[in-house]
Amino acid sequence: MDDRKPSKAASLDSPSYRLAAMDQDFLLGDSMRGVRFMLEYAKAEESLRTWGVRSTIVVFGSARVHEDGPGKHPFWYEQARGFGAIASQRGGALTVTSGTRDNVIATGGGPGIMEAANRGAFDVGAPSIGFNITLPHEQEPNAYSTPDLTFRFHYFAMRKMHLAMRANALVVFPGGFGTLDELFEILTLRQTGKAPPLPIVLFDKAYWQSVIKFDALLEHGMVSEHDRKLVNFADSAEDVWTALIENGLVVQTLERDSEQDF
């Protein structure tokens, strides 16, 4: 019989001995996907609550639009920036009422239209949110979203949930596949009643009518007249704000529960 005491080194070095919260291999494993999903919800939620963000105005649009780009790019960028400033000044992002802020600009956090909208809020000293996503070709946050409110997600679904759950309004500037995805996500939530009433405004009517034949959907019976009226158009930053107000944007103290069940 061997009475020698075995070394503890192997046990101390074993992955099973690591604290679960400190074991990256464990946390990044398949079995912990649900936990990672929950963490992505909780981390952003904690910062948003700390800043008292009760509601947002979500701005979508192409990351490929540049301030000095070709064609209408400079105009789109300028108007998105102007709208970010207008909404922040008039919507309540600068005013903390009972510890809460309303109608804070929220974007996907990247360049292009997202940068422009965050920049407009920055211009007037208002906080704004950037919900970034990890992509194969790494997206970096733009410089204008508030650092404490600049987030990065792995899961598109959780990012979309955070974009939707506090939204008081949606403004969509010209964009491509990603912009269309986000637009139809919110339209579907509205159509099905999974999101509360909120105005949806598309910027540059000519662009959107050339890209999507909304009236054709109605003519073919694919949407109802009510569904078709979910979409509004505007051609200037000031007109966007007017359209939001005319279609029900609340700019005073909000009573509704921002944590809708999406």
C-alpha cells in the first residue's frame, strides 16, 4: 500500500476547481448561452437605469453615409445630426424629472447616420445611447455617444430588444439591409400589438418610395389600411419632429411602463 500523500497541484489546476464566475471557458460554452443572453440584458439595463433613461427616440440609417460622401450623403448626415439636436433639446433628454430622462437619442452606435444622430445630441450637451454589435469586420463605436451609455452586444436579438423596449418613436434614414431589418422589426411589433403605439417616420420620401412599394403591399392585400398608416414620411429634420408630434410623440412626463413584454 502506498501511503504517500498525493499532491494537490492537479486539483488546484483543474478547470473544475475554478470559480464559475471566473471560468471563461465555462462561461463561453454552449451550456451557458442562456446566461450570456441574460448578462447582455442586465449589463445595459443597469447603466440605463443609473442614467434614468425612461424612454428613447431610436434613429436607424446606413453606416455607409459620410459627412463628405457622394450624392445625398452629406444632406442625410446633416439632417440626422440636426434631428439629434432638435429631439434632444425638445424631447426631454436634457431634463431630469424625478430622476428620469425621456426621448433620449438611441442608435446602433456605429458610423454614418448613427454617428450623425449621436453627434446632434452631443452638440447640445445631451446624453445619447449607442447599442453596438460585434461583427466579423469589427464595428467601433462612434465618438459621440455617451461613454457610460455605449454598449456592445454579441446577440442581435438582445440588441434589438434594448432598442425596442424603451422606444417612444422611430426615425429611419436611408439605409440598406441592416436598416430594413430594424425597420420591419419595429413595424411588425406595432402591427401585432407587441409594442405600444409609437410614431414611425422615414426620412427622404423619394428614397423610401423608390426602395419599398408600401402602397403595393396594400393593393395586394398583404397589409391593412391601418398597417399602411403606421409609416410616415419627412424631408427635413424639422419636419421629422413635426411628424412625430402630430403622430403622438409624448414630450412631457410619461406614465406608461417602458418595460413592455417584447
